[in-house]
Amino acid sequence: MSGNGTTTPSGLRLNPNERREHILRAALEAFHTKGYGQTSVRDLADAVGMSIAGMYHYFAAKDDILFAIIESAVDRLLAELTAARDSAETPEARIRTMLAATVRVVVENRAEIRIQLDNADKLAPERRETIRDRLRESVRMVRAEFEQLQLAGQLEELDLNVVTFAMYGMANWVYHWYDPDGPVDMETLTDQLAEILFHGVLK
Amino acid sequence: MSGNGTTTPSGLRLNPNERREHILRAALEAFHTKGYGQTSVRDLADAVGMSIAGMYHYFAAKDDILFAIIESAVDRLLAELTAARDSAETPEARIRTMLAATVRVVVENRAEIRIQLDNADKLAPERRETIRDRLRESVRMVRAEFEQLQLAGQLEELDLNVVTFAMYGMANWVYHWYDPDGPVDMETLTDQLAEILFHGVLK
């Protein structure tokens, strides 16, 4: 095994960014299957073929790895929401693409979300606040579009927060029940959620 | 301090059921403020004025107390859903009262839900399964009403699971954002969520 951070156990050479990603993927797998508390830095070092000293070059502590996993999932949500919003012309179309983006990110990041839900109490308060701030930003992005609909007189007489969190709640709840290999494909899921939402909130 | 389980620190006499409730309330408070991991059985015994031996008469281990707190919140949800369902005549009215009951239980049991979310991984697998089974039962109760609407031809062309979890998601998500002391009162909240849902799903 190599402690210099440049090769995998199979001998593949990695640059520092790839190495960091490699550690995060191995940690995601280990935290998901064995649990965060049951995984040691030694286990992770072994999994990626590095020494503990080599690991410290990338992450000084296990909770830095936990934070990096959660942060990267939340950043992916924000990036996809931004791309979705910027791809559409009207507030309604923007909300529709943002709903689809949220569902997609939730479905494709189930392992990260599970780790976040199970271990939120293990993050330092300021890091929890960082994650919460970015999630609040994702809410503000959606709310701003509903506000446009309201200003244009297209929204029913509904509180903007209730509408925004109704959308956010139905989109995020797919984490708890939706199986992408089950009878409802993801396009049908997002179409039907959008139908429920827009029939429900638009005049 | 008394170890016989019949008096509180203030000298109030309690029967065994009241004593059990007293322990659970003290544990809820301690787990909520200090965290489950940071609360010892000794802390709880001190808080209720019992010896550790006296506590064991009610709960053999700290995770028995954790389970009892979560179980009682879930049982309250099922009891309120059943009462709500049985109080209304039509499927639509039943879903409306069940939505209001879910929101009410979530808002009034925020501490219990937080403890459940933060400590789910500390319950034994068979206990986690018990909680999951009862939550599945709550979903089945709502789904059965949507199925009645579908059979009566009143539902849009929507998958029953998507509809059920859209409702369940918006109702449960209030945990993450709704402040009962804020500008939207609980009746307005449930009325607006019901409006979004029924405009969204009914023909």
C-alpha cells in the first residue's frame, strides 16, 4: 500500500482532486453500509490504499469527511436548481424544472441524504448552520418563482411559504418512499407531482 | 430521593402509570436539550427523583426509554388519524381531517420527531421495524381513502402512491419549517394545504 496519495490499490495513478473524490466515495460506501460510528479512519485508509498520515493530507478528521459528503450533495442540489431555473422561460416552467431537479437529486443521492439524516448531530454547529444556509437558499430560489406568479396574479390566495414548502415537501418526501426501479418511472413521478402542484396552486 | 417509585421530588404521589409518564417526559426534555448520547440513566433518575434501581423497574435500559418516546408519538398519530377518519362521511372529508390531524400531531410532537430523526440508528433493528410498520399503517389509511375517490371516478389520472405521498410529504414537511407562533395559524395552514391537494388531485 502506498502512503503518498498518488496510486489506488490497483496501482491507478490519481491526481489530488481524484484522490479526494476516491476517499469520499469510499467513505460514502463505508458510512452507508457499516454506519458512521462504526467506521474508523483506519478502515477508510485501508479501503483507499493509503496510510493514515496520507489521509490526513486530505481530511484532518473523520467529521471533515462527513461534512464534505453532505456539502457536496447540497452543492449539487443548488447547482442543479440553478441550471434548471436558468433553462426555462416562465416562472411556471422554472418551478416545474426545479421540482424535477429536486426529485432527481434526492433519488440519486439517497446514500448521502441517509448519512446526513443519521449523523446531523455529529457535525459541529457552525457546519450544520452552513448546510442549513444552503438549503435555505434552495428554498428561496423556489419561493422567488412563486412570488413572480403571485405578482402576475396567477396564484390562488395562498401564503407563499405554504405553497413553497408544499412543493418542497412533496419533492423531498420521495426520499422516504420512491423506488426508481418500481412501477412509476421518474418522469411520470415528476409530471404527476407537477400536475398536483400546479392544479393546486394556479388560478 | 426516593427509590420506591411512588413520589416525585416535590413529594407528589404517583401511581406506576403516572410515574412512567413522568420518566418519559423528563427523558424527552433531557434528550431534546442535552442530546440522547449526552444523557445518562443517572441524569434521568436524578431528574425524576428516583434511584437507578427504581428506574429499572420501569425501563431496563436507556434505549427502552428512547423507543417508548418514539412509539408513543407514532401511536398518537395512528389514534388521531383513526379518530379523524371516523369523524367524517366522505373520502374527501376524511382525507381533509386526516391531513389536519397529521399536521397537528407533527406540530405538537416536534421534540419527539427530532429525537426520532436524530437517534433512529440507536434503536434495535426490530424496534425500527415496529415503528416503520406503524408509519406504513398510517400511509395505508390515507391511501385507502384516495382509492375510494379513484373507484368513484373522482380522481385525476394519477398514481395512488404518488398522490398519497404528495399529501403525506406536504403534511409531514411542516416539521421542517412551520412555526405555530408565526404569521400563519394552524387552521389556515391545513386549509391551504388541503386546497392545494384537492385542487391538484380531484377532477
